Amino acid sequence: MDVKKRAELIKRGSEDIITEEDLLRLVKEKKQIKAYWGTAPTGPFHMGHLASLGKIFDMQKAGVKTKILLADIHAALDDLKAPWDQIKERAKYYQKCIELSFPWDENPEFVIGSSFQLDKNYMLDVFKIATLATVPRATRAASEVTRMKNPKVSELIYPVMQALDEEYLGVDMQLGGIDQRHIMAFAREYLPKIGYRSRVEVMNPLMASLKGPGTKMSASIPGSHIKVYDSEKQIKEKIKSSYCPVGNLIENPITQLCQYIIFPVKGKLDIKRPEKFGGDITFDSFSELSKVYTDKKVHPLDLKNAVAYALVDIFKKAREYFEKNKDELKKLGPDFLP
């Protein structure tokens, strides 16, 4: 695959890149590129996490070696969203959800944060950046990611560690949501100050809430998300009642589920409908679907039915596993149950 095609695959669907020039240079100069996506195992694992995971499919097609960081220590640093005594169990739970959610051609390498973040050299580098970064600068970096209701010192350490993860994971790129932009810019600024190179930062849009504009899909917002192991009935009911304006793609969770999960995984979307309403139709790309939908030639209910059917199929393995292993979820708390 030539340089231009590799770069386009890496860029496809992203909302921002710091910087595109650095990405193109990286693709030209390095045959084996390494990237990571990190997630703090806090609340229930839901489909909002999967926009970045779907992007990993593109990266793998572009020949990028991918790692997934299960940032267990970060989960506690963020205002104890995960209690210290549960961070290891929640990391295992997240890994199982990720492994079962997608039909991976090549399994990403999973790395537990605490397996290297407590090492002497890593912690020395944390202190080095802490002596350089001001409180306002660290606060700005953490502001879109950590809770910051009554900011803890730990929430200011969070971006320092995320910056260092790029170095200690030995990667060339970090992948994350657009809410990570301040932290990624922080990493670009501070890693060179302690002798490390800056990395390319690739940011994806956040999945819209099922409730509609104004909120993101989040485990902390009831009715905004779908767990990857929700029952068939729950998936269908949640999709049926979700926001999906006629002909509008803006903050539309249904079309986003198509763009970031269904097309990357299945490569197509089948819509079943009676002949009097146009008959069955198959879309082979999101661009095809978006044109027809914005032209108002597909009814939202027909699209919702197709999306529900596709999601039920994609997440079959995760659903079946946790139906048989509900005790694993009970240990984590009632919020984790389907």
C-alpha cells in the first residue's frame, strides 16, 4: 500500500490530527508504525467506547501495529471512578468486552497500566514533568477528561501519566476521542522538555447520546448508551426510542453507530422494508447511506430496525459470554448488569 493510501486510512473518519504534516512524514519514513488507544476501566463498557476501536480496524488495514492500554491506575485517579480495590477486576472486564465485541483479524496487544506505570523510571519522569507543568496548565489538560467537580491532585497527575504512556508504550501515535485533545496537546508540549519525541495524535468524534444533542454517550448518563452485552430486547428497545431526526446526520446516534461500528465491522448495512416503501436495500459504505438518508429516501424507523439487527449480530459473542458469567458483573456492582 502506498504512502498516500496508508495516510488516508489512518485519517479516515477522524475529527482532528496533531498534526497531519507529522502523520504524512511518519508514514513516509517508517514502515512499521505503532499506535495505542487507552481506556480507563471505570463504568460499564458501552458502545460509545467503540468509535475508537472501530478506527483500529482502519489502522490495522494500514499496517499499523496496535496496542490497547487498560489504564487501571487512571481509573482511580479520576476522582475514584473505579475504587482502588476494583481496578484490576475492571481492567479484566474491559479486556473481555473488547475481545468479544469485534471480530478481530489481528488481536491488539493488551497492556495493563499498572504493569509499567509504577516502575522507578516512569515515576521519576512523572516527577520531572510535574516540576515543569503549572497547575493551570495541568488543569486545562485534564478538564475535558476527568470529573473535575472538586478537583483532586490525582486528576492533575492524570494528563502527566497519559503523556508518558506514549513513551513507555513505545508507540508513534495515540488514538482517542476529541475530548482528549487538551491532554494530547499537553503530551506534545511536555515530552520534548524531558528529552522524548512528540507523537502524532489522532482524535475521533465522540458518539452522540441516544437521547440526542447536548450529551455524549456515557455510562454515567442513564438512557444515553447501550452496553455491548445488553440483551436483544434491550438493544431493540433502546434503538427504537433513540433520537434519529429525518434526513439529519448531525449528532445522530443511529447514523454514528453505522459509521463507527457497523460499516468498519460488517462492511455493509442491509435495510429490510416492504416493496411499497422501496423494498430491501443494501449499502456498502457509509457515504452511500449518508447521501440517501440526507435525501430523505430512507425512513428513520427502517434505519433503526436495520441498526438494531446489525448490533444484535455483532455483539452476539459478548452477550452470550456475560449471560453465562453474570457473577463477573455482579462483583463489579449493579450498574454493570445488563
